[in-house]
Amino acid sequence: MNTKEKVRRVYDNVEAALWATLLAFVIYFIVVTLPNMRKISQQNEIAQVQEIAAEKASYCEKFGMKVGTDKFNQCLLDLGEFRMKVEKRTSDSSEF
């Protein structure tokens, strides 16, 4: 067996191993990851909403409004409205 044949055999074995690895990854992705993607996305969205709510509450407290008061609740609404306007402006400008 000459060197050329050995290299060819090693190349073929490595190529087969890489294809097998790719196939195993695709099967794993389809069976394990894909079904959970919607759940993971929902969990991330819930976490983001909670972070935003906590952030708005901390700003209203920082501005001297006590939790549960009408001013505090109005502050939350105003900050939510402000955030929506900023996000809309950002998404509108990113379309170009």
C-alpha cells in the first residue's frame, strides 16, 4: 500500500465521520431542540417583559413616587408609552 492509497483511505474515513456527525447533529436538532424553540422563545419574552416592568418601576421610584400611588401608576403608563414611541422610531429607522 503506497502513501497515496493511505491518504485516500484516511480522507474517506474522515469524510464519512464528518457526514455522520452532521447527520447526528441534524437528528438531535430536530428531536430535541426544535420542539422546545417555541417554549424557549416564550420564556425569553416573559423574562424581557418582567425586566422592562422592573426597570419602569425603578425609574418611577427613583423619581420619588411611592409604589401603589396614582402618580406611580401614571408614571408607569407614561414610561410605557415613551418606550413604545422610542421602539417604533427605532424599528421605523431600521427598515431603511
